[in-house]
Amino acid sequence: MFDSIQIRGERVKQARKYRGISQAELANLLNISQSNLSFIESNRHNTSRDTIDDLCEALGVTFDWIRGDSMEGGVPMGDYENLTQLQKEKVSERFIACYERLKKLGIIDSDAAFADGVKIPRSSLSLALAGKNQVSMDWIPFLIELGANGEYLLEGKQPMLATSKSLTVKRPDDVVKNIFALMQSIEHDVALLKDYITQIL
């Protein structure tokens, strides 16, 4: 019997796409079913250390990165350099929408905490959130770390957040936050089902 380990499914998916490997190909390399890999990528399945080591080798990433313990040793969390000015403005709008959602859910404690996490002046974040400055592309990986969906930020693809498992409500009696968490969970499940159906057709 092995101890199962939780890894960051969104990082598995991002690294797989970055390497140009399909879900079926990666599952085949790992000798697991495609549905099993789909569950790993959606944070619905813990896995063994051996499988994680195989994942790291296949994707060229480190164990610490895939676990979410480090920002180093992985792949870029999005292709920001090649965006046009108009695309960056759209990304900025989606960043603010996603930021506000995460804040309502209690995942972002405060603007100050986010600014400190990105290591930027708090005034820079305040101006961007007020629409007076454009969001810096350098902030996006940290928002993805907190649960934002990179495909939503870059392309507007739903769901807004990468996984419902990232949603934690600090106060169980907070009805509003629980409703948001439930809505996000349903949104995520529908997107996952659509993705799965597309892959098998």
C-alpha cells in the first residue's frame, strides 16, 4: 500500500500543454488511464510518489514545482510576451474580474497580502485594480498560483478559476462565500465534462 500525494493538477496540465503532449499520450507514457490523468489534472485524485516521479520526468519539471512548493523548476505559466496591446488590455480586465472573485471567496486576504506576495508596491496594485494602470503580466503567475485559470486570463475561456478544490471558505457559516464556491464548483465540473467529451469524440 502506498501513500498518496496531492499535487497541483493545474501545473500538470500547464506543463503537458507547454511540452505539446496530449492527455492520451501522457497517460500512455505513465501507464495510467486517461480518465485517471484527467482526475489528477483537476485535483480530484491523489497519486503515488512513483507516478509523480514519472510525471516529473515526462514533463521535465521538479517534484517541488509540481507539488506547488516552489515557483522554480517548472514551465512558464502562460505565454504573455507575444500578446498585443489590445490582448493585454483584455487580460488586464479578466485579471481584475478573477482577482475580485478570489477576494470574495477569501482566497486573497487583502490587496496588501497579494502585493507582498508578488513583491510589488501596494500602490501599483491599487492603481491597476482601479483601472488607472494596466495589470503587469508579471503578476499573472501568482494569480494562477492562487487558483485562477490561465486559459481564462489569456483567452477568456471558462471557468474563471482553475479548480473548485482551490476554493476554501474560512468561515463555514459565510453563506455568500459558500454560494460562490458552489457556483464555481458547478462551473468547473461542466467545463471538465465538456473537455472530456471533446477528447473522446
